[in-house]
Amino acid sequence: MLDVIIRNGTVHDGLGGAPRVADVGLAGERIADVGDLSRAEAHHAVDATGRLVCPGFIDAHSHSDTYLLIEPSADSKLFQGITTEIVGNCGASAAPLHDPYRLPSDWLDKTYPRAWHSVAEYRRLLEEIAPAPNTVLLIGHNTLRAGAMGYENRPATADELALMKQRLAQALDEGGAGFSTGLAYSPGMFAPPAEVVALAETVAARGKIYTSHMRSESSQLVEAVAETIEVGRRTGCRVQVSHLKTAGKANWGLIDRALALIEAARDEGLEVAADRYPYTASCTDLDILFPAWASDGGRDAVLARLRDPSIRRRIRESILKERDEDYWESVRIGSTSHPDHARFKGQPLLAVARALGLDPVDTVLHLTDMDNLMTSAFFFTMSEANMWTILARPYVMFGSDASLRAPHGPLSHDHPHPRAYGSLTRLLRAALDGQTVPFPEVVRKCTSLTAKQFRLKDRGVLARGMLADVVVLDPANLREHTDYGHPHQLSSGVDHVFVNGVATLAAGQLTGRRGGRLL
């Protein structure tokens, strides 16, 4: 007898072909069969008539590393049908932790069940908590670099590089699935390409993946893509371009050259792919606007510069030199930390500037100073046409670029980008409405394509013997409800979610059962 039969659903197997009406039988953690199971018996049956049955969706680019320890139900992801999150992106990972590295500010101020340092310790804690989704952990370059040599603007010594390689090897052997860089952030921005290649050699030796938030997603986009591909060419490791985008209207025309580079590399035989989310606004810390030299030395050093009047003027001048007056219309404030700034969450920067009686650039400096560099912002600098062009490429998969959230509890108080709650449902809705590639192809991009790129064994396809990550969707009700002003809104239309055969969401409600694993 089967544990579960999902009956009469329209089955999308994850390979991109035409769907078919069929039953899906689950036994334990595996899919027992897909087909006509009308004569089979099961302990539980799900009527999927008029519903879409898909493999569990994989978020190729998440930042939920530590949030999974706080809110293991992962509400914002489960209600989008996400059953696996690939975390540790953009050079920042939950482990390994070595002084003087400090967790990113939005992780650092949270309370955790207990401390951890190594990947092995993080893994044990994650397994005890048993989050709802599966987790795939990348090891962050910024985490390794800061832990070995701090936040200094200089090349690593031979001994420091050897220490980074040793710690990376240990982290990968303890369960890390690959290596990520965040070359737009301190201290990764100070690393020469040779350092990245040397670390990627350790990754390649273990058959694992290299992912990169590149040095530039704007005027130097083409050069950044070329650098990222060269890592794969020189080491032989698989390469993932993180959240591929063209930021700034003057740079929108670079997309064709960037895509041509990726496609030429693929034709060459390199395993290069990318991910993207379906919004035209990015989200990161507001101090990303500061010049690179201001980031030397880490958080305390940045704040000291910001609070020195003469250096503050230099930072101000540098910010203005790179941007015209129209730029400020593209910025909207996200989360803040100072109590006086709570009223500014979700507000356009120009509106905040008027409220404070300051110029936009001085508003940036004021907020980041008073918030101790814990101000986030949305940057509306991307082309919608480019976004759909990127998402339609057959090698581009889905990645939310978001940590999980919940509309209750400790992760409900900030002001995240709506991609945290709605990026996948937005993409699926667009496919159903004919706005992008056909629905079976979008399912492939969110399932088997990602499973292959990240070597997730027995996942991403609905077929006999595969692990039972399964989602049942109501196409009439599938949509996002989040927005930039009111982000903490769950998506609708995901009726059932099974993770490793465990019914985690049933009839649109969390069951309290969790079956996720560190993969």
C-alpha cells in the first residue's frame, strides 16, 4: 500500500515536455510510480483534479542560511512551492566562522538556538531543527577571506591564501556543495582574480560548483562575465552567474554581449549557467553606494570614516560623481534599524529626503550613519525587457536572491524585497498568462535544470524512484500578494507540498511536519 496517491492531476514532470493527466504515488521518501494508479490503495489520497502537479521547486539563489535556524517552517518559501534552497550565495555563508569575520548585519542581530563555527557544527544544528525545505550550502569567499585576513584592501599573502584553501577544503568535505563569491562587497572586492581561481581549484578538485555575484552588474558587466567564465575555463569547475542583470539604463544595451559570452562558453563545452528573479529592482545594503575605498577595514572602519566630517565629505563627493540627479528617483528604502527611521520603511528615498529636509545624498549618509550601516534599499535600475530576455534563456534558472521570511515571529519585523514572498509565484503566473516561456519550460527551469547544475541527486523530476519533493498548484489561484510597500504577504495557489515524502503543506495550510535535509 502506498502512503499517498495524488490523483488526476495535470503532471509536469520537470523535463519541459507536454503535461499529462496522471496519478503520482508516494511511498516513504520516494516516488513509487507515475501513471494510472486507479487500482492502487494508499493511506491518504489527494484529489488533484484541475490542479498542476510538479516536482518541488528549487531556489537556486537564497540567503536563508541562518534564518532556517530561526523559522524552520520557512513560510515565505513553502507557500511558493519551494522545497529546496541553495544558500551561502554572494560570498557570505553561515559557516565556517573564524575571527575577525562577522556575519552580515541582518544575520548578526538575531538570536539562535546555540552557537556554531564549522560547517559540521552548522550541519548538526540544522539537522536537529529539521527545517521544512531541503538546504544546499555554498561556502562564501567573503566568509573565508575575512576569517583569514580581515577586511583589508590588499592581496592575500601566500600563507593567508593557503589558510583559505585549507578551510574551504574542510568546509566542502563537511558538507559544503560549492563556493560563492560576492565581488561587489568587502572584502571580496579587494581580491584579485588569481585568488578566486586558486580557491576554485579546490572546488573543481571535488567536482563542486562556483557561483558568483560578479564585480559589476552595470558598466563593467561584460568584463565581469568574462572574468567569471574564465574561472571555469582555468579550473574546470561548473560556473553559475548569480542574479544575471543589467543595472542602469546606460548599460541595458550590454545584455546581448553578456549573453553571447555565456553562450560561447557553453558552446565551448564549459558548464556555465545563470539564475534570475522576475523583478526589475535589486535589494542590498544602502552603503553599496559608498566608494570601494570607504569599505576598507570592515564595519567599524566604515562607520569611523562616515563620522569623520572631512572623510564624510569625500564619500559624499564620490557618490555624487558616479550618479546624476535622476538616479535618486530609482531608490526606495527597505529595512532600517534606528527607531526614528521605522516610518521610512518602504518609502521612496526622495520622500525620505523631503521629510528630513536633506539632499538625497545626505539622506543616504544620515540613514546609514544612524542605522549603523543596517539600512537596506531597493534599486529600480533594471530593464523589464532585459529581465524577460534573460529569464527566457534555456540555461537560466530561478533564484529568488532572498532569505526566507514569515508574516509572524522574529522574521516579520523587517521590510524585505517582495521577492522573498512572491518571486516564484510571480514567475509561474507569468508563464501561465503567456508572458514568458511556456509553463512546462518554466517548471524545467525551476526543477530539473537546477538539480542538474547543482548535482542534486534524484531530484527535480517526477518519475519512479525519484525523491518525493512534490508540489500541487491551483492555477486559477496562483499569484503573489506581496509588494514593495507591504512585503509580508504570503503567496496563494500552492495547495500541497511534500518534501522527501513528508506532507509539509496540505490544503494550503502548514501541517507542522518538516522533512527537509541538508543535501
